[in-house]
Amino acid sequence: MTATSTLTLGGLLLALIILTCNLYPWWVGGREMKQLAMFGKGFCAAICAAACPGGILGWAHSRSGTVGNGVGERTSQATTGTTSAQALTTGQLVGLGATGAAIVVLAVTIVVLAYKDAGKKDRRRIIGGAYVGSTLCLTAGVAGLLAWLPGALNELGDGVVAAFEGAGVL
């Protein structure tokens, strides 16, 4: 990523609040995976977009921390009286190629279509999942855990291209 936003404790706080608001009903409910499906769709689309080095998806990812930093810092200040402007160690996903980028576009398109078909609550869950996924990928820890993702997306894209080119058929 050429321009990553620095995430602060406030931005992390906002992401964790949104994550908690989505996990709590699941935890106290029947713990059925379908309760997390819409949040998970947004989350997965965002971590795929986090691998993009530029374009609109890369730009949106790199700016997700900036959006949450201000809101989270104000929330921390208003609720606890302490500042949370301390920056966290930044991480990024690197190595996405052209074939992997096609897979990312397809994944995000599927989530956009799910968003269009969703009701009001589920739309909020998709957006919340996308924000949390994108924000957490700005941290060194989560980016390090997902370092395998760009390579996997590239391999999947290579496989799709090979199938369409007829590789291994004849």
C-alpha cells in the first residue's frame, strides 16, 4: 500500500465496539453462524480489499483508520476523560497481482450484491464488518496473521485463468 493511514487507540476502540456489538447478540443467542453471516461478508470483503495496493478499494482501506480515529478518540475522551490518540504499529498486506486482483473484485462484487438484497439491519452489519475488517488490517498483528492472503488470492486467480485458457485440458 502506498499510503496507509495510521491507526490510533481511538480507531481501534471504535472497531472493537462495532465488533462487540455484532458478537454480543450471537454470544447470548443460540450462537448460530447465520447470525454472523452478514457481518462476516463485510469483514471478508474488507480483508480482500486490504490487499489492494491502490485503486478505490486500496484507497478506502487506507482511509478506514482515519475515519475511526476521530470518532474513537472523541468516544474515549467523552466516556473516560482520557486521550486515545496514541498510534499503533501499522501493518499492510502486500503482493497482490493482477489475477488476485480479479478475485478481489469478484469477492467485493458478491458482497455488494448481498448488500443490495439485504434489509436495513443486515446492511448495517455488512458495513460494520467491512469497517472492522479494514481497520484491523491496518494493525501489524492482523496484517501479519493475514500475510498469506495476497498469495492465496493470486494462486486462486491463476487457477481461474488457467481453467479459462484450457491449461491441463488437452
